[in-house]
Amino acid sequence: MLTGYNRGMTKAQLLGEANALSSRDRLELALDLWDSVESEAAFPPLSEDQVVQLDSRLDAYLADPAATLPADQVLDQLEREL
């Protein structure tokens, strides 16, 4: 797709080259870039506060699983409220 890419190009130059591509090629490039980032992305470590919150939520669920709502029900409710 980006044949002849020179590693010495700046991001601005690379973007200029990418913008010269057809819309279809730009979309394919965007998807390829997204896939490469997604495959390398690591989740950042949780903060201590986040761990405490998750542990609390898990404890509440384990204490009374019937008190929870299915995800689709929660999402439906959120959509209605927005």
C-alpha cells in the first residue's frame, strides 16, 4: 500500500502522502493502522482505587447475584435516559 515509504518522513509528510491516496486506499490504510495499534495495545495497569472498586463490585455480586441486571437491560435503560 505505501510502497517506497521512507522512514525519514515526518508524520506530516506521511499524512500528505496518505491523503493523496484514493478514499478506498485511505480507508484500508486506516483500518490497517488501527489493527496494528489494537494488536500492540496493552491495557494500562489498574490504580489501587480501581482495584478496590472492582473488588467491591465483585463482592457485592457474589453476595447477591440476583440483584444484578443483564448488560442488555442496562444498555436499554441508558439509551432511554439519553
